[in-house]
Amino acid sequence: MEHFYPEVYISEEDLSLRIAEIGKAITDDFQGEEVTIVCVLKGAFMFCSDLLKKIDLPVKLDFIQLSSYGEGTVSSGNVKIEMDVSDSLKNQNVIIVEDIIDTGLTMTTLKEMFEVRKPKSVKVASLLFKPSRNTHPVDIDYLGFEIEDKFVVGYGLDYAGRFRELPYVGILNAGN
Ligand code: IMP
Ligand code: MG
């Protein structure tokens, strides 16, 4: 099979520098507290892994997997929990870690689902934000990069299940 490399959009070094800053911000904001990191699978796995190493606090790690119906490069509207977190989240400082916020539908839905579970607080950390298609505004407490309206892959993000392993965020041009 041909091994295709998408064009670099955010380099490994830029990711690493920004993620260290986010880890420091979280550490400063939650001094004296414990945080529960909820990694949104699959896309956030790499960001989450690197971010955790930069958070100097007592941390619990949990995972959730969601699906929004349909395939392709545009989110389709209906969000469902495929695999839930194992913890109740009650009285915890939850930080949802996501790869990208596009329309915002996934994150607004997830935040609503979590609020019902009576956590102490719920914050959002997203590596990327695409403002151009944001129909469901959500506060992003910790943001890596705001990006143009382009379909990006790599560093956890996929196109049809591929490119998650790339150490950088790349652009998939039409025709690739
Ligand atoms: P939202 O619900 O529209 O905010 O979509 C968020 C989800 O859509 C993300 O968690 C990604 O799985 C997917 N997504 C949106 N834009 C991109 C992209 O450029 N590359 C890869 N996945 C994307
Ligand atoms: Mg996702």
C-alpha cells in the first residue's frame, strides 16, 4: 500500500510548545485540587497523552467514545455515547479533552450530558478550533490553535480511519 504524507500544517515542535503552555495553565488553575481528564476517543488520544505529561497535579484519566452519525468530512448532527466513562464524575473537576471543535455540536452535547452527573466543575480543552462552521458556541477553556476551514488529519485526527499516527497536524488536499 502506498504511504502518503499529508502536508504539514502544525509541526510537531509547535504542538509540543503549545501543549506545554496548556498543561501549565491547567496546573496553575487547579492548584491544590485533583482533576479528572476525560479523553474523547479516538481523535484526542495523542493530544491527551502529551497534555497529561505536562499537568503537575493529581490526575485521574478516563475515556469516552462518541459517534456522530454519518461519514465524510462534515459532522452530521446526532451525537451518541458509544462507550461511557467508568467513573461517576460526581464532585470532580472534569476536563474534557477533545481533538477539534468544528460545529461545536459534539462538545455542547457532551457538556450537557456531563452536567447532569453533578461534577464540581467541567472545563473543555481542545487542541483545535475551526470557527468558520461553529453553529453551537461552546466555551473552550484551553485551546491549542484556531485554524482555517480546512480538513486536517494527523496527531490523532483521522480521515476514514487513517493518518492518526502522524506526529504533526497535516492538511488533506482535495484529490489525495
Ligand atoms: P463538531 O461536533 O462539528 O464540533 O465535530 C467535532 C468532531 O468532528 C471532531 O471530534 C472530529 O472527530 C470531527 N472533525 C471535525 N473537523 C475535522 C477535521 O478537520 N479533521 C478530522 N476530524 C474532524
Ligand atoms: Mg472527535
